[in-house]
Amino acid sequence: MELRRIALVNWHMMPRADLELAGDAAILGQNRSGKSTIIDLIQAVMAGGSSRLYRFNRSAGEGGGRSDRTLGGYCLGQLNEDTFLRNQARTHVALVFEDADGGRKPVSVGLSIEAARGQQTEVVGHFVAEGVAVDTSMMLDAGEGTLRPTAWPAVRRRLEQACTGAGGQLLTPDDARTFIREYMRALFTGRRASDPDRFVRTFVAALSFTDIPSVEQFVHRYLLEPKPIDIAELRDSIGRYREIQKTISDLNRRLEALRAIQVQIEEFDRLLAEELACRAIERTALLVEGVGGLLANLTEQRTKVRELEEAQDELKRVEDEIEREKETLASVQRQLAATGAQGQRTMVEQEIKGWERDHASVMGRLQVRHLGAARAMQLLELRDRLGVINPGELFRALERIEEASRGLAPPNWPRDPAAMDALLETVAGAAADRVPKATERRDDAIVWTSRLEAEQAADREQLANARKGQITLNSATTKLMDALRREGMAPRTLCEVADVVDERWRNALESLLIRDREAIIVEPEHASRATEILRYGRDAYPGCRVVNTRKLQSRSAVPQAGTLASMIRSEDQLATAFVVFRIGNVSLAEDQEELLSGGRAVMADGAYYDGLITEMRRPDGLKIGRAAAPLMEATLGERIASRAENLNAHAERKRFFEDVIRRLEDCSRPVGDADRLDALALALGDLADKRADAHRRLDRISAQVDPELLDSERRSQTLLASLTIDRDELIDARGSLRTKVAEIRGRLEAGEQSVGSYLCLAVRRRQFRGSVTSAAHLRSLRERYAKHPARTPARIAADMAKVAIDALQGHRALDHDIRAALGRYAIDFPDPLEGYAEVPIIGTAKPWVVEGIATLEGNELIRYREHADEAANRVSRLFKTTFIHELNSRFGQLHSDMEKLSSALRTRPLHGETYRLIELVKPEFDDLYHLAKASETDESVLDALFGRAEPRDERHGRALRQIEQLLSDDSFDFTVFQDYRSYFSYDLRMRDEKAGRTYSFDKRRGVASGAERQVPFYVVIGAALASAYHGTRQATTPGATGMGLAVFDEAFSKMDGPNQRTLLDFYRAIGLQVVIAAPTEKRAVVYENLDCIIDVFRSGDLSLAESIRIKGHAREEMRAANPQHATDEELAKRLGLEAKAAE
């Protein structure tokens, strides 16, 4: 079927034309004559008038952009932007195809179009008329001496009548795609109807020639039909399978989380049992110790009571003997008194006692001075810690005192009293100067101690709240919120209503929001009143913040992905909007390059970049969300321990400087004249002389008395003194025994902490019974008690207490960890344990975890795994039937089409080259391709999907893994696997038959000449069009071929005549009718090679055209006259004749 007529009414500058043509044709004309107008008419009809498909007025060598010409512009005769030949138009255009051999009825295809300036152009009619060769007479009405375009309904009636009369049918589709499909059925070989869009794209690509971007892209667009595999059912099954797998993954995550919590709870239970066992053993040992202590006290009490009774009896005997000896001494003294010397002796003895008392007093004052000096010298041992008070002068004086006092003590100290007084005076002055500095250091330690004690108390309060799952707010914030509640508001802080989505970013959130964490949020209608309360109570609410929620009403509450705000989640829309307002423009940065690449950004380690400056941010505690309290416990514990160390250090520093101040004050205290060392030394010497003189006088008096009386008196006094000593010793012993008995009685009657008391035993017995509940329990503890290496109950109790404390600390820490894990579980999963921050671990949390694990393992996971197996079976079955089988079918068709197309290409050499299209399996699809091909003969290769059997080899295993990833991975794009064309790479191979070398077009095109780049394009585009029109049948049954219209604008511009003719012969061989548009100067080439010419010329604003048939004899004469076709001998002969003629 050939294009034989182009009929048009009101098309650009042509009011009416019936252009006849036959065979290969050329449309010739000067620039702007209107030849492209006819080309665009053909294009408009073939595209069904769809602007989505045609590309008007594109000639060879131009870019691929869309033209400024429009369908409406052609209908209205638009000459430039503002000039139109018609303000409104009714346009009819048609193409008439006839069988050159007369074996088939003609077919006319065309459009009826209505257009008006300023309005939308509308294609009001599409028609495919079988049996009718349409001309313009069917599209015009005569009236008032002129011809007017007929309305579409009338044209349609005429066409219906004509088709009926010719025994054909008229088709009038409503849309361009259906129109194209219908004329394809009517005109293509075998009435084949491939993809309309693909055919028109190929047709327009030929008309509006551009270089091929790549062979692969061209094959995809123009040669092979897309025909994606319909995998709707498979995709649904894959989606179901992926949903089940995701559910299983979520359940497994929940199961892993619960198992991790279960491990913690089991360890918690073990430590709790260990603590209880150790406490029971400890209390058993304490009971044993209490019983032993009580028995020891009772035994000792009996012993001491007996010793007291014996001491009292002995004391009575000694006292009786003393009375008898006193009577004897009194008798001797009466006899001595009768001699008259006794009075003198008594006076001298009293005088001696007086001197001895004075000596002791002076000696005591000297001891005080020596002790003060010794205490001052002890400061030398603290020289390393006293450097802060600059003690240089003080230490130098003390060193001299130490040197002068070495090896001496009162009364021999000092050797030189005057020199020592001078040194001590120097020390006193230096000490007085150092007291203010030492006092300053002590006061500083007191301030730090007070501050740390206050901070420690606050930390302990926070820790207590954290253990209850509560966040400690600033007292002023709490006070302001109470005031707002009294006003009928519902205040809440950001940290109370928000949760952290990803704990990795918690420190960044806490440090950037910092004070905003306690920002108070109220409803928008209360924002003004809340601000007013804050302003008027500013002294009562220091540091408090109230959010202006009215401003947030118009703000977005949806954070952008990749920002810090997206790491906070809240059910409170105002809170979310506030977070977006504050940190919605802070990007998340995974590394330093991302941190510094733009505006505000933050890293997980707290590195914050404000667009110019980078700083490290650290939070002063954790406050945001339910997980903050458990997470703060460890931090608070460490902070309390650290503060305790600092507190002890400052308390010890305070005590140290208080002692130093006392020593310095003692050193600097003024000394009276009587206590000066030289005065004390003089007084001691004088008293010694007086005492010696008194003793000499006593000896002279004693020489005047009877020696026997003196001996009797001396013996009596000696015995009385001995008895007195015995009595005093017995009195002391009696007192000691009474004290001891009282002490023992006190120990027996002491409090519960005193081992050996009745109360201690009673308390320990009660504690023992509280810990050891039965004889069987006691027997279970006995072995461990007996094996303890310690031998004393006290040691055993102490060791067990330490182990119990360790266990207690361990399960307390686990308590916090378990609740933190339960908090994270509550954030991540939909079925949290209610009240997880307060419920008992063993009584509530443990059964809940065990039940959750049992439910997941025993019911949900099994059910979902069964569903997954069913879904996998269905996916596997559908994969075989709707994907692999269809894929193999398309592979087979592709190989067949490519081979037949390559066979057609190989038969027509151009430029001495033959062409061949090849397809190669891409490496990334190689495994899947071979698996699909293998399944054609052995479907069991797919049985190993989802682990149902072992892979046969490494390639088989890779292909199975690729399929399983394809089916189960949400991120895996399945669409590329639906298109069978994507499995291959394509190349156009060009073989130089003379040289025997083969080239790749894609590798050659970058360095090829214009003709070398054009020829492969025309070869491939011709093959593509032939494939669209005829499939592969045109090579074997040329007489039965349908239409094969190939239109080219400014075609073959870079090829010489022989190559043009060769290419045209190639097109004829593959069943194509060529219509080209060319300038007038190409007329000679056209006469040589084509069958028909349409000459287009312009007169003013009117374009005219006429058709000329070129007969075979004219073509032969034109070729004969063309020197390009002559041999060298013919050229030489022709040149010789011309030379003779010139002579």
C-alpha cells in the first residue's frame, strides 16, 4: 500500500490541494516555500493530531527541541506571531493509500480540525475510510460562488455513503491513540497493530532526524516493543509477602527486645535471690554472734561479781589493820611530842610542801610554753600544704626553734631562755600575719562545702524522682505552672510532652534546646494571660519561659526529614510546632563535611555549627521524654559520687585550716612578763635553793630526837603507808569491779546494736526469723555457711553483708536498666507495659515479658511464618508462571526479531559496510537470565527459592539470592526486571567487507564524519520503520506488504549520490516508500533516484504545488549524464570528446 494522494483544505498557505504521488517521492521547493508545511501535514495525520507525538518543522541537522509551529497555527495560516490568514478555520487533511498492484481497496485516513484565534484548537474528527480514495471535493460545499469547508458531520456522512458504496467501512475513533491503532490495522502488513506510541515516535524520529544518543537507547525506543510483563498479581503477592516479612521482622525485633529484657530480669532475679540468701546467712551469723556475746557477758558477770565480793572482804580486813596501825603511830608521836622537837619538824615539813607546790606551778607554766612551741613546730611537717599562706618567715623562725630545742624538755628546756623568747616573739609576729590568709582559705572551703551540699541535695532529689520515672523541673517553673493551673489553664512543659525518636541524637537535642526544654506551653487563647502572669511575677518566676502559642497556630507542625526537629515526636501539635520553629532548620550531620557544608547543623556528638562558628554543646542533664528519667539515674549516681568526693575534700580542707588557725593563734597569743622563759628559769632556780635549805634544817631537828622513837615512827608510817596503798588499791579494784559489773550489766541491757545484750539477741532473733522462714531453709543455708573461709560469725556476717550490698547495688542498677529498656520498648512498639516506671519487676514486669515471649513464639510468629510460607509458595508459583515463563517468551521473541533484523541489514551493504545489530546479556542480569533459560527445560531449578533446596552451583545460588532480594527487599526496584529489553546491552556492528574489519557504532560515532554518522542512523531507522510496518515478513512476501511510508525532512544531506541511491534501494528492499523534502538545488539527484516530485512554490501569502511523475527512461538518462556514475574509461572518453568539440 503506497501513499498516492495528499488532500488538504485550509492548511497553512494552501487553501485547497489534491497532491498526487506514486512510489518514492520528493517535495521540492525554495526556503519558506511551504515544503515543510506538507511534511508537517503528513506528520499531523500520522500522529492523530496529538501534540504529544508530533514535532513540527524540524529539518536535518537541527536540534531536537519542539517547534514553535502549532496545529492551530497551520489551520489559521499563521505567518508570524501576529499575522494570520484566517481568524477562524475549518481544516480537513487526508492521506490516501492505494495498492500499486490493484489487489486491495484504497484506504483514506484523515482529520477534521476546527480552530479560532484565542481559542483551543480541537480535532473534531478522525476517520479511517476503507474502500474510498478521498479528495477535497468530499470536504467542500459550494455556495454563493465560493467553496466552503464542509462541517465534520457532513463529511462523515459523505464518507459513510462512499464506504458503503465501495463495500468498505468507515471508522471514526474519538482519540488519537485509537485512530492510530485503527489505521495500523487497516494498512500495516498482516493488519498488525503494535504499540501506537512507539510507532509514531519512530516515524517522527525519522522525519526529525537527530543523532542517535546510543544504540541501546534507540533499540529501546524504536525497535523493540516495551511489552512489560504484567506482574500485578505477582506484585500484590510480593507486597503481601514483604508485609508479612516486615511483620515477622517487627515481631522478631519485639522478641529480641523482650528476650534482652528477660535476660536482665533473670539476672535481676538472681541478684535479688543472692541478696536474700546473703542476708539470711548474715542474720544467721549475727544471731550466732548475738547468742555467743550474751553467753560471754553472762559468764563474765558471774566471774566479776565473785571477784567483787572477795575484794570487799579483803578491803574490810585492810581497813581494820590500818585503824590498829594508826593507834600505834599516834602513841609513838605522843612520846615524840613530849620531847618538844615535833612542832619544829612539822613547821619545816609544811614549808617544804609549799616550795614543792610553787615549783610544780612554775614547772607547769614552763610546760605550757614548751607545748606551744612544740605545736608550732608541727607546722613544719605541713609545709607542702601551707604554701598558699606564704609561710616563709614563719618557717624560718620555727626551724631555728626546732634546732635550739632538739633533745631538750623542761626543766632543761630551753638552754638560752632569752634567745628562745626572742625566737618565739618572731614566730608570734609571723603567725599573726598568716592568720587572715588561713582564715580566707578556711572560709573558701566553707563556701564550697555549703554549695556542694546544696547541689548534692538537689541531685539526690532528682535521683529519687528519676527512680520514680519523673523529671525534676526547676522550682520556679513548677511554681509558675501551679499559678497557671489556678487560672484554669492546662500548662505543660516541652520535656513532659515530647519524646526522643533516636537516642543517638539525644545529647544534641538536650544541648540545643537547653532552656526551651522547660518552656511552658498553653493553649493559644491563654498565651497572652500566661505571659501577663509571668511578667507581673517576674521576681517569683526567674528563668521561666512561656511560649507564644498564638504565633505557632500558622506554623507547620511537620518537621522536615534530615533535621534535628525530626528527632522529636509529640502528640501535642503545639509542642511539635514549637520544636520546628526552634530547631527546624538545624540539619543532621553524620560527619564534619556535612556539618560545614551549609547552614545550621549538628552532629550526634554535640558539635554545633551556626553557619559560621562551630562549638561543642553539652546538656546539663537529660529531661526530654519518658526515657530521660531512667537514663538520668546513672548520670546522677556518678554525679553524686563525684560531688561526694569533692565535698569530702573541701570538708577536710576546712578542718585542716581550722587546725592551722588554732595553732597560729596559739603562737601569736601575747605572753605576760611572769611567763617569760627567763623569769620562769629564775623562779625555778630560786625555789630549788629554798627547798634544799628547808631539807637541811629538817635534818638538824631530827638529830635532837631519840633514834628509837624516830625508827618506831618511821616503821609505823611506812607500814601505814603500805596499808594505805593496799587499801587504795583494793578500793580501786572494788571500784573497777563495780564498774565492770555495771558495764556488763549495761552491755546486757544495752540497745539492739550492742552485741551480747538481751535486746540485740531479741532483734537478731526476729531478723533471723524474718529471713529464715523454715528449718528446710536453714538447712539449705547451712552448707554455704559452713564452707565460708572465715572462722568468726562477725567476719562471716560482714562478708555476707558486703556480698549482699553488691547484689543490692547490682539489682538496683538492673532495675534502672530494665525500666529504661521497657521505656525504649514503649517508644518502639505498640504494646508497652503500662506504668513500667513504677510496677514491680518480679511481680508484674517478669510475667508480662514471659507472656509476651510465649505469645510471640507460640502464636504470632508461628502464624505469620506459616503465612510467609504460603505467600512464598504463591510468589514462587506466580514467579514461575507470570514472570519467568513470560520473560523467556520475550527473550525468544527478542532474539528472533534481532536476528531477522540483522539478517535484513546484512544483505544491503552501504559505504562498503554491512550492518548487524547484536544483543549481549548485561553482567548484572547474567545469573537471572541463565536461570530463566534453564527453567525452559527444567523447572526444578526454581524449587530452591526461599531455601527449599540447596543451590546447584555458585551461579545458581547467586541467581536465587538475587530473586529473593528482589521479592523481599522493599528498597529493590522491581520495575527494571519487568522490561525484558533491560536485560541486554545493544550494539550496531559495522563490517568493512573489503578490509575485513568490524567496528562498533557507539565507539566510532565520536570520531566519524557526518556521512558516517548519518548512514547508520538511516539504516537503523529504516529497519525500525520496516519492523513496525511489516514485522519480519517483508523480506519473504513483498507482494503482500502493507504501507511503509518513511518521511524525511532535508534527508541524506551529508551523503553523495551513489550512497543515496544505495540507501533508497535498501529502503525499497525492506518495504518502505520514501517521501523526502529537499531544496530545489537537489532536483538532479531526485530525478536520478525517485519516482515522483511535488514542486512547491510561493506567491505572496499563497503556496502552490504540482505533482510530476518521473519515468524510468528519464531517470536512466539523468544517471547516465551524471559523471559520478561513470567509470574512469567513460570519463576519459567523455572528456576527450568535449575537448574536440571545444576545438
